[in-house]
Amino acid sequence: MDAKTISFALMMGVLGNVLFVVSYYAGNLIPGIIAVDFSLVAAYIAGFYGGPLIGFVSGFLVGILPGIMFGPMGTSSWLGLFSLPLGKGLTGLTAGLVGRGLRLGRRPYSSLLAAPATLLAYIPEFLYTYVHFAYLIPFFLGMDKIIIGNSVFSMGDFFLILILPKAISEVAIISLLMSALIGNRGFNDFIGRFFVKPYMSSNLKQKSPKLET
């Protein structure tokens, strides 16, 4: 990776953590347990524009503060410090693979394809996060249930019933944002000029109409 690529990955990591702090404190639904988290915006940008490797590195960096807040300061203890950044890294990695597979930014209607691509790229993190709650936490931490109010949930049900709907809602909103960004030529040119090779290049320039003689 050259200096521009490294700076891009670091910038996305910082952006993701800033987005997490803002959304976490603005939407702290159940303190230390459930909160709004839009940090994945940065992981998606890194994956779609930088490819799988940059997406993974940026996503892992994005997960540092979420790993702390939902790890030692939340329900996942020390396990969250490693597990949650890895989950976000998976989304960045998958975004890079999906983006390249669909040739986002290099084919017509890329902005429309960005929305389903964003949802598709979340699937590995969804599966991994379920494993984290349903299997890793009970195995490593010995905690197989969680009590919220008067309700008792198994860790797997806790994820499926309370966390997953919130996460899907967040990713749905992010998908609209990614559609807008990928369809914005100014944003694409900015990323290509200052950070990474213009993967989302302006190859979709409209052809100038030929003058009839």
C-alpha cells in the first residue's frame, strides 16, 4: 500500500469512530447494551472505493471504539475488543468484494446497485455477530443469558430480537447514503484525486452527441 492508500484507510478508521461516538451518544437506547451505530459508513466507503484489503483494514479500525464500548464497558467484556472490530472488518472486506464483483462505479446505474450491494455486504457480519452472541460469549465468558427489565433472553435470541432489527435499519439507511455518494461525481473525484486510485472513476461520462451534417 502506498502513502495515499494508507492515509485513506486511517482516515476512514477515524471517520468511523467519530460517527460511532456521535450516533452512540445521540441514540443510546439501553446504556452499554444497545445503541445506534453508524460507524459502518466508513467501512462501506473504504470497501467500495478501496477494495477488499483496504475495506478490511479500515473496518477493523472502525471497530476500535465500538469494541471498547460494547466490550469491556458493555456486555462482551474483553472478547468485544477483538470480536467486534473483526465483524466490522468483515463488512469492509465484503463491500470490497461485492463492489468489484458488481463493477460499481464502472457501469450504468451504479448508484442504484449500491443500495442492494450495501445490504448484501452486511450478511457476513450478521452471521458472525450471531455466532459471537450465541456461541462465543457463552463459551469464553460463561454468559448464556441476559436480563433486560423483566425479560430474560438467551444470548442468541438477544441478538436476533433486539440487536438485529436495529442493525438492519442502520444498514438500510446507510445503503441510501452509499447510493447518493456513488452517484455523486464530485465525491468520487475527491476520493480518486486525494486518496486511492479512482476505482469509482468517472467512466460513466455521458457521450457528447454527434453533430449531424
